[in-house]
Amino acid sequence: MITFDDIFETNRMITENKLDVRTITMGISLRDCAHPNITKFCQNIYDKITKSAEFLVKTGEDIEAEFGIPIIHKRISVTPIAIAADACETDTYVPVAEALDKAGKEVGVNFIGGFSALVEKGYTKGDRTLIQSIPQALASTDIVCSSVNLGSTKAGINMDCVREMGEVIKRTAELTREQEALGCAKLVVFCNAPGDNPFMAGAFHGVSEGDKVVSVGVSGPGVVKHALEELKGADFTEVAETIKKTAFKVTRVGQMVAREASKRLGVPFGIIDLSLAPTPAVGDSVARILEEMGLEACGAPGTTAALALLNDAVKKGGLMASSHVGGLSGAFIPVSEDEGMINAVQQGSLSIEKLEAMTCVCSVGLDMIAIEGDTSAATISGIIADEAAIGMINNKTTAVRVIPVPGKHVGDMVEFGGLLGYCPIVPVRNKYSSAAFIARGGRIPAPVRSLTN
Amino acid sequence: MKLVVTIVGKDRVGIIATVSTILAENDVNILNINQNIMEGFFNMVMIAEMPENAKMSLGELQKVLKAEGEKLGLDIKAQHMDIFNVTHNV
């Protein structure tokens, strides 16, 4: 029997501690849309997306109202366009991105992801066309997100693509310079990208997925922080236990939303992503959880250990609450989307180098970090190579979403708006060149730990 | 569907009467009421059953309750009970 206190506790989690479901994401396969004529292909994908996701937003809003749990975003992910459009006889996929944008807006979703290529081992013609189209595609659309997977534990790292993506990020920044290089906030470079991730900018509908699927990404840093506030001075066993219990509750809400959405939409349930996703709002920060554990500021020595504990306890708590767990499932540490991280950068406590260390123990990687606009493409490629190496060797997902904002320098602030937040320019302290290293190209061979058979 | 109706705000005469009238007019049957008043602050939870063929949808009922709550200076919510089941029962 649910008690009076239980009911008020749950509603307090929602109203005061910002418990929410970050996203319901519908994955849609576009493999049956292939056509040599790009105009016909664009029509095919527009028709399939608008038909499949016609009721996605309405269903999300109904569930939100009935259960009283905010569902912040409704999103779509599609088959990587480099695969779906490979048959098109064209040298640009910009019209495809525009068709995705139009379809996403027609059904009212917040983002549509999958302007993507998977090139960890090599390129097809479609992969090359897609990567070359990214800057213009992101500049001429609003809600399309793009990702490129250029490394994996099984295949190693495609260093040609590492080099190219440094340049693509720079060009994207240049083409969207009027909006603080916003295009780069919609572009992520991965190693070991999962095909069932509901979070942007990296969501795409993996090639091993079914025709359609509904997945849910949960949130809840504020709830975890609030639970830890009751534990001043307690030892880490108690801290971990409390985080597990809280993550269990948060994930159960996500599972319930996923089950309802799946039932109402008549689309199979995919996974729950256990990621602890922050927002720029006060009281919804992962950095503040780490500080609650006893660090004066996020980034101080001990931060990586605190994050490791948090990340592991969230997974342990969440696992039993969901029938299928997948996606990225770990704590996110985006800078611009986390009020505590922004504050830590401003205080000089958090650097890009410390963030890199932190990515060894949590999900994703260097995320939503604004850097100086004159950072060279080779330096950005060097950052990508380092992150990809961490992912490859540790058999985990890592990613880079850095934003080299033209004309901005350390000391400046950049505003992206909405969930993407705002960010002080984070210094890339090491000014030595990576150019000759990046110019080599080729592939970094798969590590010995890939040979598991 | 089972609903949980929560009412929070400053105590005054007729809160239960107002809310239960709205529920009755919409075929919602009250199963359980639990309330306390602390320092003049009113907290109440009702568990209620909403039939499949109720006159209003849950969304519409929520709007009516919210509007009535605003008139009385109260925060009135009606939620599907499952949100509480999943957070407190395994």
C-alpha cells in the first residue's frame, strides 16, 4: 500500500528536485526507403517518418499529463543516412538533411538524429558524401543532429576520419558563426557508438534494430543530489547505497513511461538509457552531486573517483528497474548543459584535461565544450584521437562535441539557448601542435583486447 | 483507472466538499481519503477510481481541478496511480 508520505515524496521529486524523463525517442528504420533518385528518396523518408511518428508528440504529452511526470523532449532517430542514402546518385546529402528537418518539424519533435556515418574501418561512397555534407546540412537545418562513429574496440580508429572531422567541425562552426557555432552543438564524433542511444546529438537507429522502436532516456541529477544532502559525512558505502535506491526509482519512472508509450503507439519498446542527464537549470546538475560528496568544486582532486562511484551506483540501481537497459547509460558531463560544470569552469576548477580524465569513468566524453574559434583543426583532431583511444582501449563509448566559436576567446561566454545551455570558453592550454601526428592518417589497429574469441 | 488526487495549500472551509463534488459529477468514485493539517497548511491525498466511460478524460478533469484549485489558492493534482506504484513498490 502506498502511504501518504510516499505520494508526497514522489511529487516532491518531480516538483522540487526536477525528476523528469528527458526524452522519448522513436527509432525508425529508413532501410526500405533507398532509391537512386535523391528527390524520390527524400520523399520516401519524409513519408515514412511522418507516418510512423504522427502520434509521438501527442502520446508523450498525454503520458506527461496523466502521470504528472514531465517528459522534456520527444525525438526521432533514423538509420544512419550514409547507409540509407548510399544508393542515391548524388554528391551531396544536404537535401536529405532538409527532408529530415521538414519531417521532424511536421510531427513536432524537438530533434531528429541520424545524419550519421559509421566509418571506424573505412568509407563507402555514401559515408564520404555524408561527412562532406555535414557543415552545410547543419547550417541549413534546425533540428537535425549528426554523428560520426570513427573508432571501436573491435576495429580500431580511422585516423583519416579523425583528421577530416577536425576540419568538418571547423567548417560547421564557420557556417553557423552567426549563431555562436550552434551547428557544432548538433554534431558529435564517437568511438563505440551504440545503435540504440535515445540522446542527442548522437542518436541514430542502429542497423541491427527493428523497423521501429521506442526508447526512453531518464534524467534526475537533482533527485540524487537531494538524497545525498541527507547524508552529510556518511561513508561511501552509504553514499553508493543511497544513489542506487534513487536511481532505481528514477529508472522505474522511465520504464513506466516507455511501457505506456510503446503500448499506445503500437511500437515495440527498445531500451531505457540510464544516463543521469543534467540541464542548465539550478538543481539539475551532475557537478553539484560530485560537490555534495565533499569536493569544494567539481574538478578538484577526487572528482574522477566521485564520478566513478556515481556512475557505477546509477547503473546498479537502474539495472533492476528496467527490463532492457541500453544506449549510453552513465552520467553525462556536458559543460554548457550543467550549471555546476559551468560554474566550475568559471572558477578555474575544471579544465578540458580534467574532463578528459573524467570521461574514462562515465558515459560519453568531452561534451558541449566551447573552445576558442582559432583552435586549429589538427588540435581538434588531436582531442578526438585521444577521446577515441580512451573508448577503444576501455571498451566503452566516448565522444567529442566541442564548439570552436569563431571570434571568441577565453573569458567570453557563449549562449546556445534551451537545453543546450551556455558556456564560458574553455581554454585548451596546450599550445603545441598535433599537426604532423594527425597528418599521418591510416588506421590505428584494433587493440589486443578486441581479440576476445 | 485509479487516480491519486493531491491537494496542498492553506486550510479553509469546504475544500473536501468542493473537490469531491467535482469528482462525483464526473463519475469518479473516492476509495480512500487521508489528510493532515500542519500549522494551518492542508495536505490531502485521495485515491479514486475513474471508470473507462467517465464523462471527462483525465486531461479535462485535471484542468477543471487545477482551475478550481487556483480559485481557492490550492494546488490540486490528479495523477494516474501507477507513477506512485513504480516509485514505491517493487
